[in-house]
Amino acid sequence: MEDKMTQYQLQSQEMVIDMSRIAKETALCAKSVLNLELAQDKKHRKLVDQMDDLRESMEDIDRNTVKNQLGVSQNRKEVEDNVKKLLTLEKVCSKMTADIILWKNASNNCSKKLAQDILFAKETIDSTSNHVEDIRKKVNDIETTGQGMEFTVDKLSDNIKENSEVIKKQGDAMQFIKNEGTKMKGQVGKLDKILSDRITALEAQLHKKERIIETLEKSIMKQQHIDRQQQLEMRILNTKLSSLNKKVDGLLSGQAIRHTVFSLVKEVVILPRDCSQVNRNGIFLIWPKLSPKPFRVLCNGGWIVIQKHVQDGDVNFNQTWTAYKNGFGDFNKEFWLGNLKVYYLTGQKRFQLKITVEYKDTGMKMGALYSNFQLEDEANKFLIRIAGYSGRAGNGFPLKPPTKSATFTERFSASDNDVTSGHCSRNSGWWYPEGPEGCGSSDLNSAVDMYWSDPYGRKYQVDSSIMAIYPAV
């Protein structure tokens, strides 16, 4: 009997040792899974940051492309203006050329007239010389005949002097005409040079503008090539991100491993408690204090968007209690974050609720703000506690009699878990009054007829709504 007891004790000790070894191996496995989770989450955040950077780069590229296109348009306009100026200058040049031809014709006419005058002067000189020679002969004859002809000689001498002055004046006129012709030739040469210089300068400017346009066109083609490459890289990144998300979901599929991992890393991993600690817009991972695991939310200016709904939209809001508990939809379209997640958020500290509705028919968007908003847990049917109404939109959670200091409280109802007497949640999930007063003043999750109180306390149909929460100040 004692041997059996000893044998049982030894077996018990061996079982304790085996259990200790199994516990150590389990801890090592959990640590490995934790490291893998941290690495995957770090890669996911890095990919999200890279996608944000790529989006910003794409926006900069779009703006630069628009600027380049505007610059090309401006340069083309300048080239067109310069071409118009060149055409105008060509017309001026044509006119000046015509004037030059006229001047040349006038100069030729002057030269012809000058030649005629010179010929006439030569003929006059020859005639005068002959006349002088005749006079000299007559003078000789007179001298031989006697001194009585002196008076006649003197008179003839005066005639000779007058003819000499006429010849001198004609010579001066010929010199003047020659000088004027030289001046006109000089002016024509200057005008030719000015026109040539201007045409050369305009041709250089036109060539320069053509080079600028060619450079801009090359830049646009290069930018378009870069855009195509970046779009291809974005598609590749999106494919990798989708594959990574699938791997992460696969790793987190095991309930026991997931619970163990989250329990171990909850105090190690530092994640924001809510969007007010993110300070960026987009989808981010947060870890509220009450939640056993982190989850993703849509952040907008520090606010956590918990609902987006459009009447007759792409997402069906006629869902079960479990769906409203865990959440459904698409962050980029329409969604309900989930009552359990809202409970984890509002249970750690006081939050405020902002609701924006777009009234049907009028299309007016108005907002309602509640300074105090909280959900209780599932055991209490996700009971809502809300107070401190203000805003332009009506109060969708009114009290009777209404007072800002009181708190509106109602339990949540869904199509398969309706706590109302009027079956208000046939096509929705919402906080309806449980008394005989009907289905209340609001239902923003209805799949058939969304409504919200207007500023006068009447129920009014709405086309869309957004609900968001933020830590109360």
C-alpha cells in the first residue's frame, strides 16, 4: 500500500512538472503570437501612413499638374500674342518697305532730273563758252577797229560775269542734289538694319517660346508617366494591405489564442483610448480602457463617428440584436460602430454626442449636441443615458416635461429583441420609449423611414444622418 502511495506521489510530481513545462511553452507561444501581432500592427500602421503620404503626394501632383497646364496655357497665350505682334510688325515692315521703294523711286527721279540738269548745264556751258569765244573774236575785231568799242566790250564782260554766276549756281545745285541723294541712301540703309534687327529679335523670341512649350509638354508627359507609376504602386500597396488584413484576421480567428494574447499585451501596447488622442482623420486602431481588445474606428477632427446612414443607401440597417451589438457596414459608406464598442468608450469617461441630420424635402442640414452621453452594457439592454441638449435641430430624445437638467433613458431595441409595446423596431434598431406614447421622436437607423424631431418638436423625415462622440470637457 505504501509503495502505491509513493508511486502515486511520484506520478503527481511528474504531472506537476509536465503542467509547469506546458505552461512555460504556452507562455512562449503567447509571447511569439504577441510579437507577431505587434509586428503586423506596426506594418499595418506603416502601410496606412504610406497610403496617406501617397494620397498627399497625389494631391500635390494634381495641383502641380493643374499649375503646369495653366502655365502652358499662359505661355501659349503669350506666344499667340507675340505671333499677333509679329504679324502686325510684318505689316509695318511691308508698309515701310513700300515707303522705301517710293523713296528709291523718288531718288531715282531726282537722279534723273539731276542728270538732265547737269546735261542742260553742260550744254549751257558749252553754249556760253562758244558765245564767249565769239565775243572774244568780236572784241578782237573791235580792238582792231578802235577804242570806240570799249563800251561794248565792257557790256559783254558784264554778260560773261553773269553767265559765270549762273554756271556757279548750277554747280552748287548739282552738289546739293548729290548730298541729298547720299543722305537718303544712308537713311534707307539704317531703316533696313532696324527692320532686320527687329525681325531677328522676334524670331529669337518665337524660338524661345517654342522651346518653353516643348519643355512644358515634356514635363507634362513625364508627370503623367509618374502618375501612372504611382497609381500602379497604390494598387500594389492596396493588394498587399488587403492580403495583410486577411493574414491578421486569420491569426486572430482563434478565440482562446486571441483572448490570451490580448490579455498579455493590453498593458504593454500603447494605443490611443479614443480619437481625441489621434489628431488625424481616417480609420485608426484604438483600445478603450474597458475593452478586452483594440478595434478600428473612423476619426473625424477628434470625434469618433459611430453611425452614418443614408435613406435607401447601400447598407441594410434592418439588422439583428447581435449585428447592432458588434457593428456592421463600411466605414467608407454607411455603418453602425456597434453598441458594445460604444459602451467600452463611454464607460471609461464622460462623452458628448453630436448628431447631424439632413431634413427631407428642404435639404437643410442641422445639428443637435448633447453634453452628456453614455451607454450601459448588454445586460442592461445597452440603456442610453443622455442629457444637455442644444443646437438648431430638434431634440430627438425629449423628456416630459422637457428640462435640460434631466436625463433621457431608454433601452435599445432591435427587430429580434423588441422591448417596446408598439413593435417599433420592426425595420430598425434604436432607443424607443417603452410606454404607450408611441415610437418616440427619433429613429435614425430605420431601413424604411428615418425621422428626427424638427426645431418645433414635430417628427420630420430625414434623408441622412451622422452620429459622433467626443470626450466631454
